[in-house]
Amino acid sequence: MTAPASEHTISRAGKYLSFFLDSEEYGVEILKVQEIIGMLPITRVPRVPHFVRGVINLRGKVISIVDLRAKFGMPSVDAVESCIIVVQLQGVHLGVLVDRVSEVKAIGIEEIADPPSFGTEVDTEFLLGIAKGAGRVTLLLDIDRVLTAAEVLDLKQLS
Amino acid sequence: MWHALKYLPLEPTLQNAHASLARHQPFGQLPLSVTDPRSMPRKKSRTPDSSSTQPDDAGVPVPPDTAAGAGYDVDSSLADSPAARSDTAVDMSDHGEQFVIDDVATLLVQLEVADTTELERVRAALMRLARETDDLDAAFALGGAATQVAAAAAGEDEVIRAASLARANRLLEDAMSRLDSAASATVRSTGEAASGRTVPAQRSTLDSVISPLPDGELDLMAAMAEDPAWAEVAEELAAEELVAQAVAMHRSGDWPVISEDSRAVAAQSDALVLPDDIDVDLLRDFIAESRDWIDGAEAALLALEHDPDDEESINTVFRAFHTIKGTAGFMGLSGISNFAHHAESLLSRVRDREIAFEGNCANLSLRATDMLATMLVSVEEALDGGSLEVPEEHDALMQALIRLEQGDVAGSLAALEGSASGSEHDATPVDPRSSDRLQGEQRQDDQRQDDQRQGDRRQGDRRQGDRRQGERRQDGDAERSVRVRTERLDRLIDMVGELVIAQSMISQDPSLLSGRDQVLGVKVAHAAKLVRDLQDLTMSMRMVPLKPTFQKLARLVRDLAQKAGKQVELVTEGEETEIDRNMVDIVGDPLVHMVRNAIDHGLETPAERLAVGKSATGTLRLRAYHAGANVCVDLEDDGRGLNRTKILDRARERGLVANDKHLSDSEAFELIFAPGFSTADAVTDLSGRGVGMDVVKRNVESLRGRIDIASEAGQGSTFSIRLPLTLAITDGMLVRVGGERYIVPTTAIHMSFRPERSTLSTVNGRGEVVLLRDELMPIIRVHRLFDIQGAVADPAEGILMIVGDQEKRTAILVDELLGQHQLVVKSLGGNLGVVPGVSGAAILGDGRVGLILDVVGLVALARARCGDSSDSERNAA
């Protein structure tokens, strides 16, 4: 894949909240994140895509929880450190279930490379890019793509 | 283009003038001689000096320039202060004819384009010349010149003003040449020939009028006519000229009316303009407030129709228009201000008993309130980025208002009514959906607005007997209520819900229940009481009375009855019945449909009614009341009732019912809810297209409500809607299925029981049924539908809940019942959209989310899963 336009690269630079799924580190743009909450009892919702864990009560508001492991085809495990990242997408709140939240880090343009077309467990269309720094690789998620309503609906129809 | 027009022969010119008039005012037949201004009292003039109509000391009867004054004065809100103009008029008449003509000359020499007072003096002088000149062509030209001067006074910028003056100049030139050639030109004498003015005298006057207008402006005018960007302005000016010409020809006196109209036409182009420096928040407040006023005015107008002498109602309407006018003017919305001004003027004459409030006056006033509401919507849309559009009917309505308001009370009322009603049918046909559409818009707006606003409105509506009190009302409202954003209110309700849960968790805490610390127990109990009160209070904030909804229906009934040529009296009861804010908007739609149906199909025409021995006026009874945890709204008419035979015939025709099947009355009536079902022989404007009743039913059911019909042939029908008080709280049965808990709305459950094993059987090896009181019902297993592990699989060990309608009862298998709870209903959050079998979510006592089962959806789901086996089972049984 050829290098994209420089504007695209610049727009990818910024602060990311990094978290883990298994041993892989992912990043999500900090501006999309509303809050991080600990694990709450999740109410299962029938007949929804498998990666929708269910719904929780977030201070009186019902929000749905997407299990990112299930979404990415990893086996579902409830780790001790599991937590929910609440993101806001197009005015809708959604919870993203991850294994462990790591840190907030600033990622510069020079660290970001385009995603390879294969080789990760994640479908590359969900990736903004890959950040390489301090000997670690962080997969920068395009969380909008991961969680768009359209996609959820598509999958619902398939299931 | 005016060159061409100017030299047209007389007849075509007049035709053009008429065409132009017709173009600008859809009242095609607007009479060119409505009233004689001389006989018209000068209603609009607020000049303390009445000498303007008195003969001057020279004994020359001053041709009443009241006409000019009146014509102009009505428009006072358009341009400059009315005081200056009145002064001018008085000033002129005080000094007599000769002064005016000299004055014109002097004034025009020093003509300042920006000086509107001077321009007005010139205009008045030109008008007088036009009126007094016997030469028709010259009179045309002079009238046109006067109009151009007026346009110059009202013109928005230098270019337009200069252009108008240049036009005036040209017309004057024309007039002069006419006067020169007409050797026999004489001065028309209104009293005696003492003025002795001759053509040369006029000639010199006109010369001096023309001279100050620079040639450059003539060039500018020519350029303007060529330039497409200016073509519109130019065209408008030309139209004005034609109007003025027609006016001048009929200088027996009706020109002020026309010139007024033409000015109104000129004013339309900027009828709705958002000022640049607008304060958006302020404007939104203004819009919301004005809506309240409009609603109040509408209610009062309807009340006025029943009791035209109700002074408080007149005042309410008057105040509404007055307030809107004032505030709109302050906001810089001259279009709205101007319109409200005319509406106000009309009402002020009603108040002063100069016009009787009836027929066209009532229609016009109501349409004026609609128009103001529409204009507000337009402004609001413009604020949200939409385009600012002057509603279609605006111009027509404006002129209708002006004419009615100008009309001589005693003499010309009949003529006005004739022309006004003509205009009504020709220019502005009543769109049966327009009020509906308006409601729709308002409804949307209502949703954006907050609860308090509705509270406001309620207060605004309540007409108070005491007039003084009424006048203070606006201030009082401001003190009594605060506008709160809807999101904040919802958030508050959410938070209180959470507080209740947190509180109950504390109350249930084992360390407290052990009773070791009694003091703490008392404190917690106290806190619990406060929290409960707080919850009640927040919940009540969501409740609003049905009154605004009923009020809109009252208006609808009035309009529809008129349209359908039926006499309908609407009786409302229980308007103060409260219902959840979110529901009040949704319940409006079905009611509109039902009212429409009742008037179009239900009630008979007066003749038909009399023929069967009923009173000519049909009664529509709208009744709201609380019944338990429900709100009931009944719509009762005393019309012909539902035609059972016709319904059945139509249903069999369409294959909805088997030919040999016998149906009970309620079953037969139920058929009218089928989509596309209509028994109407002809589709009318009002209804009969067969969309409607199915929408009604769907809407009501979406609110977890029910609709019933009772009807007796010849006696009338009653449609009863039964709705839950609020969608926010529901009584639910908490049930357990495996490890999951679900909520089933209590209203959906007929009964629950643990079945005897002997009553269970399997049909065709597929579907399971249970026999209860000689009735076979299919069993739906929730655990199977929802794929829940570890649930009770044997119905004899679980609980069956009987749900569904009389005809389609179904048993739902759950593990156990956990108890009945009042639950706060939430939508299923995020982007889950619609989940089949689940209607929503609720926060349970432990803070977790519980899903509310959608019984109907569940049954449909089960059907879909096992084909239509349950149906075949039932048929087999």
C-alpha cells in the first residue's frame, strides 16, 4: 500500500487511549472517549449480533456494550481488569468492553504507519494506522468504523 | 419597459393596470372603487388636530387629503414615524391649495433624497395635482410620479431611491407635455373656481419639480431596466406606476385604497428579513413566547365566535397581536411586526365596536393567527439554517386585513364582506390540511420546547374575567414559570430514578436491616420519604394538560365544519386532564383523524339531520378523564353512526372477512381499522381515502393504548381511546427465565398459572398447547426464542402467563414470577435499534437493566419460527 496523503497522516496524530485485548495493544482517539468505568452487571439482550454483550445502566441511561473481543473474533474472556470504555459516536453512547486500559499517550505523525493489508487479527478497515514507539506496536482503531450503526445493523441481518 | 407602457392607449393601459393589480393581489376582482375616501372617516389618523378636513380660511374646500394621509398612515410602521407625516398633512391643509403647489416647487428644489418628510409633502402635492387635473393622461403620469416619490421615501437604499425619483421625474415630464398640448386643460374645482390655476401655472410648478432631478439618474434608470439584477425592482416600480395610473383615473376617490395596497405590495418583498445583528437566543424566546400568545389568541377568537361581545376575549386577541407586533418590531422582524400591526388594527376596530366580529372578520382573524404562526416557523427554520420564506398566503391575507380594517363600518361592511369572501375563495382556498400541517409544525416545536412552556400556555389560555388582571398576566407569567430545556428535565428524571435506586439499596442494606442502629434507621427512613416525594415531583413535571391539544381540535372542527357545510358544536370536557408530555404530541394525530372522520362521515348535513328529526347542529363531544392509571379520551358524535352492513359488505368485497362468518358489532367495527379501509363512496378533501383509522389504531397502540368503538345506527358513534398516564412509568411483572429477568407489562397479562400436566398436549408433534377452560392456547417458550440456558423446560414446572386478545390468546412459559413493580421505562440505548420481542428497558431495583418483553412481538416471533403452526393448531382444535 502506498503512503496516503500527508493530511491524512497529520489528522491521525494526537492523543490516544490505549488498551489491551489479549496481548495486543490498541489505541482509540481520546476525543471520542467519554469515560472509563469498571465492569458492571450486563443484561444480555436476545437476538442481537454476537458481539453485543447486552446493556448496562449508566447512571440512569441504558447503553449497549460491544465486546471488542467478540467483534474481532477472539474468544470471550472476562478478565479481572476488564473495563468498559464509554465512547460517544454521533451523539449515541456506547460501551466498549476491553481487557485492560493502559494509558493515554500522544502519538506523533512520525510514529504512525499505514496498516498492513494482512497479518493482524483485526480487519484492517477498522484501523487508522499503526503506531510504533518504545518497542511496542499500538493498533490505532477507527472506532467509528468499528461501531457504526450501519455495521451493527448489517450484522444483525446476517445473524 | 415603462416607456412602452406609458404610451399605450388608454384601454390597454388600464387592462395592464388591472393585470398588474391582479398579479400583486390575488383578489382578482378587487374593486377599484371600494370606497370613497371622502366619505371615509379618517380612522387611522391619530392627529389630534381635526382641522385637516375643515375648509381653510380662503373658503376653498380643501380636497380632503385625509385620503393621502390615511393611505399612508396605515403603513406607518413601514418607514418613519407617523407623527411627522400627520404633521405634514395638517400643515398643508392649514395653508391651503396655493401653498401646496408652491411648496412642491420649493421643496423639490431642495429635495433631499433621504428626507422622507419632504418627500411625503411632495407626494401629497403631486397626488393633489393628479386629482385636480382633468387631463386623464396627465393625471396618470402625476399619480405615477406621486407613487414613485412614495417609493423613494420607502426605498431601502440610495440606488432605489434615486431610481424612484428618476421615475418620478420622467412621469412629471410626461405630465407636463400632456398639459401643454391639452389647451383645454382646466383645473378641476372641488368647490369654487377661485383657485384659478391655469395650465401655465401648473407648467411652471412642474418645471420646478423636475429641474432638481439630475440627468445622471435618468441614465441610471435606463441601466436598471436593462440589468437583470435590477429588473425585478424595475418591474415592481412599473407595476406601481400602473396602479397609480389606474388610481389617478378613478380619482373620484378610491386611489388611496389602491395606493395603500400597492404599498403593501411593495412592502412584501422585505416582509420577512432576518436582521443581521440578530440575537438568536432572544429571537428563540420571542418565537416561543409569540406562540403562546398566538395559541391564546386562537382560543379567544374561537370563544369570540360564540360570544362576540366577550370583551375579555377581544382584549386577549388584541394584546396578543399587540405584543407580537411590539416585540417583533424590537427584534427587527418588520415583516411580522407589520402583519401583526394590521391584525391588531382590525381587532382594535372590533374592540371599538366599529366592526362586528362575525363571518369574514372571524375567518380573517383566525387566518391571521395562522399566518403569524407560519411566519414564526419560517423564522425559526431560518435560524436553523433554512431559508426564510414569506408564506404564500401572506400577501393576500395582508391586503384582506388592510381592506377590512379600512372599510367604513356602517357603509361599506357589506361590500367588504363580499370582496373579502370572494378573495377567500379565489385567492386563498382553505386547505383542509393546512391547519393540520401547522399543528404538525407546532408539534415538532413543542417537542423542542420544554414543559414549562406548556404550563405557560395553559395559563395564557385561561381567560380571566377581570380585565385588569388579564393585562397584568404577562408579567405574572414570567414570575411564575421558568423555561427549562427538555434534556435537563429528562436528565433530572434520570438522576432521581438513580437516587431512588441508591436509596433503596441503602434501605435494604443488611447492616441496617439488622436493627442494630435505630437512629440510623430513622434517618434513612426520612431520607427515603424525601426521595419518594422528589420522585413524585419530578414525574409530575412531565405531565401537561390536554387543553392545548383540545384547543387545536376546536379550531379544526370549526374549519372542517365550515368546509363540509355542516353545523357542528364541539363540547369539550376535562381539558385539564393531564398526560405525559411525550404522549400529548403523539395523541394529537389520532384525534385529528378521528375528528375529521366524525365530521366528514359521522355527522350529517343540516338538512339530513332535520329530516330524521335531529337538531340541525351536530354535537361533537370530546371528553377526557382519568380512569385508574389510564387517561381516557372519548370522541362522541350524534351523527348517523357506523353503517354495519356497509362495513361488512366492503370488508367481504375486499376479502377481509369470510362471506359466511358472523361478526359481533365490535368485531365488525374493528374492521374500519384495517389499512386502506374506507366506506366512503367518494373521496373528499377531508377524508375517505382509507388512510386514517389504521393510523389511528397504530398510533394509539404505539402508546400502549387501546381504542374502542361503540356505535348505534342513527344515534352516533363513540370512539374511546384509553392510554396509560405516562410512558415513562409502567407497571410490570418481573419474571425469571433461566438466569435472566424480564419484565412483562402487567396490562398485557390476563392471568398466570401453573398448568396441570393433563392440560398440556402437543399438536402434530410441533406446537404445544394448553387447555384452559375449554380453550386451547399455544405455548410460547421464551427460553427457546431467546436462547436462554438452564431455564425450566417443562411447562408443568414453570408458570404460564396468558396474554393477547380475546381471539388470539397465547400462553408464555416462564420459570417464575418475581413480583410486580413500578418501573421507569427507558429506550434500549445505543444503536441497537429495534430488538424483536423486546419493547424497551427499565432499571430494576438493584440498578441493573431489565428488558421489557413485547408480548405481541414475542407471539409474532414464535409464529415466524415455527411457521404458522399455532394457527393450524387452533384451526385443528
